[in-house]
Amino acid sequence: QVQLVSSGGGLVQAGGSLRLSCAASGTIFNMNSMGWYRQAPGKQLELVAVLPSSGSPNYADSVVGRFTISGDNAKHTIALQMNNLKDEDTAVYYCNLKDYYGSAPATYWGQGTQVTVSS
């Protein structure tokens, strides 16, 4: 079983910065990507940023230029540097890992970390 442990959330003023980290452990066969999703109160889960095991990162339009995802594929860790935070970034952020066992996909989620931006 794969476990994802994330950290780094908290309360920050608008315009401030936070850094989220996530580490995966367990048996990972063929990792496709790791990334971050978020869910704000009353809203659907949305992609924030994803880092493919090969290729360039992808970002939600709303965070381009403010957030940067980085990671170490060999260690199965990722981080999300969030700068110039806005009220609308307030959400629970979830770390995500997509794996393949042969042709069978598997998706794993972290426990979620709260990010609150105050104006």
C-alpha cells in the first residue's frame, strides 16, 4: 500500500508565501505523476499542479506565475511553493500520486493540509 504524507499548510496573509511538501512511501511500481489538488469550501476538487514522471509540469491557470511544483521522482517527493497567495487560494490541499501496475492504474491521496489566506 502507498501512503502519502503532506505538510506545510497554515495561515498566511494575502501576498504571503507557503511551501507544501509531500512524501510517498510503500510499493510504487511505475509512477506516472505526483501533484497537488485542492478543495475550497462548497467547491469541487480541482487540479493545482501536476509533475509528470517525464515531461513538464502543468498548472491551473489561476496559479500560473505564483506557484511552482518541484519533485524528486526517485524519492517520490514533491513540493509546492506558493507565492503571492490570494484569498481564493484558501482550501484543503491534497497530494496525489498516480501509479501503474502493469496496465492497471492506481491513484493515491494524502491526508490533506489546510491553507488559509487572510486579507
